[in-house]
Amino acid sequence: MKVIQLYTNEKKLIEKAAQGDRKAQRRLYDKHAGKMLSVCRQYISPIESAEEIMLNGFFKVFTKLETFNHEGSFEGWVRRIMIRECLNTLRKKDPFKWSSEIDEERFEDEQEEEGDDLPLDQIQQCIDRLPDGYKSVFVMFAIDGLKHKEIALMLDISENTSKSQFRKARLMLQEEINEIKKKRYEA
């Protein structure tokens, strides 16, 4: 029996995919699709819409593959394309309404709550209910790990607006989670 070498070297796999090799493209897709769907789902709901955006993102990945210069991780490059695709979709749906004012009174009362953890699907539902601007900044900062300066550049907002949006999103999530916990306790 002869063992056929698969494209284990990602650089070679990317080069083959850039040349139009469908098998190489499929292997890259299979390797990264699950993670990228998770990225898209953080920004977009329902899951069917997130999957459609992910597919559009992969179309862009494969049409722009020759521009990937192998500096940094391929996964990070793909992730940035997916995030941009999500943000562009949200902008088309309803242009973001950014608020640069911080409601300082409410933030002074902000406290960390301890207690039972909520299931991830319930937390995701809470995140999904955030306004698009809050949700995008929250996901980019808290989940994707971007700095406020990077978020500001990507969204064409000020760094302070990014910080404000994050704090407001966090406050809204805390209030909603506290309400869920309260209902649980009463039941």
C-alpha cells in the first residue's frame, strides 16, 4: 500500500489553493470553517445568516489568497476578513449609531456579580440582543482581543467611542444577566 502525502505544510497548501487547486482550497476551508463560523456567529445571528457571511468571507479569502504574504498566521488573516465581512453586513443592514457620551452615573453603580454561571448559549443570546454597535465593539474587544485603537480604526470611530461602546455593552449584559439570575432565584 502506498501512502499519499497530504498537504500538511500549510504554506504549500496555501500556495496550491492560490493557484486554483480545488482540493487544497477544500482542505483550507475544512480546517478553518468551524472557527470562522464561530467568529461570524459572534457578530451575526441567526446561525444561518452567520454561515452565509462566512461563505462570502471564504469566497474573498480564495479570491485574495495571492495577497497573503505569510507574515503572521493564516488563521489570523482569515479571521480579519471574516470580521470585516460581518461589519460590512451590519453596516448595510442598519448603519451604526455610535454614541460618544458615557453615562457616568450608571457606571459608578456598576458592580461585579458573583453567582451561578449561565450556559454559553444563554450568554450568546444576551450578546445577540445588544444593539449592533455595542455588540460589535464588545465582541471585538472581549472575544477577539482587539485593542480599542484597532477597533476605532476598523470601525472609523474614535478610541473613546470604542471604550464607551464597550462599557455600555458590558453594563447592558450585566443588567440582563442579573435579571436572568433573579428570575432563576425566584423560580
